[in-house]
Amino acid sequence: MSSNGASVQQATPEEIQVLADKVMTQIAAIYAQHDIEPNAVQQQMLASHVRAMALRSLTGEPLPEVEAELFEDISPETMQLAQQVVDLFGNLPREEAWLLSVHIEVARSN
């Protein structure tokens, strides 16, 4: 199967959830190190986004095009944390960090 010229693999919901749970555990440790305390809604939105990232990581499904200019107001520290999380997957593009950075920035502003 192919989407936008990229090879897309199959992944079961269980495989996606296992990877998402693993990354969420690592995010919790990163958040704790940086005194970031998301509220329940922020945590739920983050978990949903991480599941989507796990899906893309396992299947190779590409992101829609994302414009870097939309993320110019994100602090360098937040962007670094987001990239650290994206690096946990090992195969996602930097645009994933841009999108994830919004979750972290909002949680940091609590």
C-alpha cells in the first residue's frame, strides 16, 4: 500500500498502543524533570497526539505538510523537549516536533 509515494505498513491497534504507552511513560519522566504539570485535558490531548505519532511511526504514514512559520513563537527549550520526544520514535520527521511542541508549551504555561 502506498500514500503520497511513501510505503505504508500495517500496524495493529495493540502495537500502536504499546508504543504510545512506552513513549507516554518517557514523556512523564521528561515532564517531571522539567516540572511540567499538564492538566487532565492537556494530558488527554497529548496522549491522543502520541497515539497518532505511534501510528505514523509504525505504518510510515506521512504527515500533511506543516509550515515552520506557525511555530516561531515556541521557545527553544520547548522545541528541544519536543525533539527529544520525537527522537524516542527513531523514524519521525522534525515536523512532528513542531506539532508536539504546542502541547509542551501549553503545559509549561500552567
